[in-house]
Amino acid sequence: MFEEHYSLAKKNIEKEDYEQAKESLLKCLNLKPSFEILHLLGVVYINLKEYEKSIDIFKNLLKKKFFNDSIHLNLGIAFKKKKEYLKAKEQFELSIKLNPSNYLSFFNLGNIFVESKRKEEAKKKFKRCLKIKKNYVPALVNLSVIYLNQKEFKKSYNLLIRCIELGDESSVVLENLSKIYLLTKNFKQAEIYIKKLIKKSPKLLSKIIPLALGYTYLGKSKEYKDICKFYNSKLKLLKAPYSFSFNKSNKILKLGFVGQDFRNHPVGFFIKDMLPELSKKIDINVFSTTDHQDETSEFIEKYSNWIRCHKLNDDFLAELIYQKKIDILVDTSGMTRTNKLNIFKLKPVKTQISWAGWLASTHMKEIDYIVGDHFATPSIDDKNFSEKVYRVGDIWCTYSRSVFDDLRLKKNQNNNEDVNFGCFQRPEKINQKILEVWSKILLRTKRSNIYFVNNSIGPYEKKIITDFLKKNKISLSRVFFISPQNREIYLNSFNLVDINLDTFPYNGGTTSFESTFMNIPTLTMKNNSLMFRCGESINKNLNMDNWIANDEEDYIDKGVFFCNKKELNVVKKKLKHQNSKCVLFDSKKFSNEFLEMILKIA
């Protein structure tokens, strides 16, 4: 009978059916208690997350003088699971003292140091583990992750490739290989591993979004379109498409927004001052997919039916939107990480539009319109969109002036003789072609400097930028980096610069609005990629056509030409004069144009 229960327990452990294994082991204990049965039962309790029972067993074994490295190891694992790291560390060290070849104790010590953010000590422990068992994949993976986070890509890559050579193509291996290629901007290779990852784990479909972003940063239209189509094809239609039989007579039009960006975020900044005007004429419904609240979301909530949906899955959310009888549903996320495109794929609303948050096509046939303007989306660009482009009167969106009201902003001129250029974009938008163009401007304007202002620029990105500029004979005494800790510091940093340098082919949007508000002109370039021509639209609406370069050479020439304090002071005064009546911040006027649009397309 004992042998039968013991054999059944071992089989259930192999199958990871720990409840059944526990029952068999408890029966074994009643028949013939032994060290081996107690030890196995302690391990089973760990897998069942019954850590206290596990700890009691291993402590009792130690009291009975069963000194064994595996007892200390498993007792340490139980403590680690309870996040009692000091006790766990002590047990792993005792295990190693009894058996210096216990690679699992070194591995678990490494994990404790990772949890404690002591990365260098973690590396040493993982290396000791691998010295004992060189092909232990979990240690290879965990060590590779540390190297990846430290931007030591070659070391991380070599360890991950070893995992694959050992037959391990687990999700974590594939995902980290794709991250290395994404961070080094080798998007073709990243695509191979991301698609393997999604094939293995379809729930990880969102992992392809950074690849879509990467292709937009480089202006790769075909590649971006292919990724969109791949993504859209993998979205699950849990329900059949809805039918539309709403009686539209004598009812106020219902407008719905879906997403999590109705807060201190560019989308929140665009929509905030529109709502007081729009809410007078139509019924506004915000389906918020986050529980985050701040002053912007609280303001938006006052002028809308704010519906908290962060706990709803896509199917239930689509059903809710349908039941609310929304006439027009607005997507403000597009191909970004937090998108809710699966909702739009389900088509719970007859007319669906894309606006403001993503300035390219989603290539999803269920989205009917994208909102642009005559400069950002000229008719020549219609080929880039699966949606019908609706062009509003002046500009595709406006920035809410009230967002600046509570900030202590000072609009000061840079009175130094040097001209300071500024880049306020995320590092992903800064490619080598851009750095080459900016280097040439700096070389031709000896009394100039450049400021990179963005808290996403870390040591790795800083090194790439400085190495490139140094190689192109730019003294690093002319290069400055600022990581603003809040929006007030960030916006006041515009006072340090004279010219805001726009990126290409992916133009800045929010940063150019903010630069204009701070009376700093933006030098932009015509964008012939898949993205909106944001820089062109903003400068056209400011009557600053001469600040729009035709190509890279023209961008360099204009950068050199405008590097003139007298000329810059004239431009800044012009912006200051325009600011109070500028269409970029005229949310009331834009609200009326937006209302006219939705009444027309509903």
C-alpha cells in the first residue's frame, strides 16, 4: 500500500498535480514516516503556495538533525516566496556551505539579489551557478535579463542564443531577443522573434506594437502597414458584428471616447478645453480604461458621462458601448501600447473615427474616418490611409490653454550671445540621419549649443548621441542634457533654447504646440512618410512657412540662417503677439469645427 501511494505521488508531482500528490504523501506518512516523504511533502507545499506548512516541515527536519543542503535550499525557497529575503539568503548560504556544488542555491541567491536591486551581486551568483552547471537555462535567462537592462546587448544576446541552441525557445527568451533588436533598431530581426513569440503565445499580440512604432520612427510605410494588417488579423472577434437599428429621430447625438489617456497626457491636453463647449450640444461619454485619476481627468469627468471600464474585458466593454447607443465612437490611441482596437474591431458603433492620439492609419477597415487637416493630411497622402480622411478647417486638433494656467511658467529670452538649439523629443525619434543633420548645423554655427530635454534619455541613449556628435567633430562642451522631473520644469526648459529642432520623418506634435506657447519657433521638415505632417500644419497655421524645410539640405541651411539673435528676437515677438489668438490654442473654434464634422458623418 505504501509503495502504491508513493508511486502515485511521484507521478502526480511529474504531472504538476500537487493536490493529488499531497493526498498520496499524507497517506504515506501515516503508513511509514520518513525523511524522503517529509522532504517531498515540503516541496509540494511550496508548489501549492502553502509556505508556512512547508517551513514547518523543513524546520522540524533540521531539529531532528537531518542536515542536508537540499533542506536548506527548499527552506530558503519557501522564505523567498514569502519575501522574507534575509532568512532565505541565510538558508541558501547554509546550503552552499554544506554543498559548494549546489547550483540551485547560487541561482536562488542571484534571484534574491535581483529582487533587492543588487544587480552586480546577482550577476556573480548567476555566474557561479553557471560555472557549476553551464547549461542551466533559468540562470542563462536571468543573467541575460540583467545585461539587457544594463544595455550590454552583446552579452545578453550571446546568453539568449545559447538558450536557443540548448533547445529553449520559451516566451521569455524570444521576447528578450526581440527587445535587443528593437533597442538597437534592427526591426527586421525583431519582427522575426516577435512573430515567433506571438505564434507561441497568441495572448502576447501587443508585443508587436513597439515594432509598429519603430517602423513609424523610420518612416517605413510598407513595413508599418504590414504590421498593422498582421495585428488586425490576430485580434479576436469574440462576438458577431452588431446590427444597427437605432431610431435617430428627436435625440441628442451621443459621442463616445474610449481609452486611458483622458488625463495628464497629450490626449487629455487636447480634449480638455473642447468639452465645455461640446457638452452644450451633444451627449459626451468617456469609457475610461484606467483607474488613474488626476486634475485633468477630474475636469473631463465634469463635462461627460464618465464610465469606469478598467475591469471590463473587451467583449463586455464593446457590449456596454453598444447598449449605450453611441452614435460615433472615437479612438485616441491607434497603434500604441494601451490601445483598445479590439473594441473597434468588434464594431459596436456604426460610425467609428480615429483622432488626435495616433497620427497614422490603423489600417483597420472597421474605423471609418481619421481626422486631419489640409496641411497635416493633404489629399496627396490619402494613399496612406484605409480610413476616409476628414479635414477640419484649420488644424487637426488644438492644445488646451487651461493646461498651462496652473503652472508657474516664465517666458524668458535666452540673452546669451550663443544661440541654443533644443530637442524635446523622446530618444526613439532621434535617428542617425537627424544627428548628422544637426551636427552639420552645429559645425556651421560656431557660437551655438544644443540641449536635449527629455527624461526618457538615459545613460545608454546619451552615449549614443554624444559618441555620434563627437565623431562628427562637435565639442561635447556644446551639448547639454536635461531630465525634467515634472511638467513645470520641462516647459520652463524652453526658456533655455532659441530654436526647437523638430525630428523627421516622425515630427513632433505635442512638443511643437508647447514650444509655440513658450514663444520658441520650431524648425521642421516636410514629411513624406506615413505619418501626419504635424510640423508643416503647425507652422502653416502660424504663417511661418519659411520655418518648413523642403529636405535635409534645406533644413541645414535654414538652421544656419536662423542662427541669428536679431532675427530670432523678431520671430519670438511675433509668436508672443500671436499666442492670444492663435488657432493652435483656440479650443472653442475647434470644438465648433469638430461638432460640425460629427453631425455631418453621424
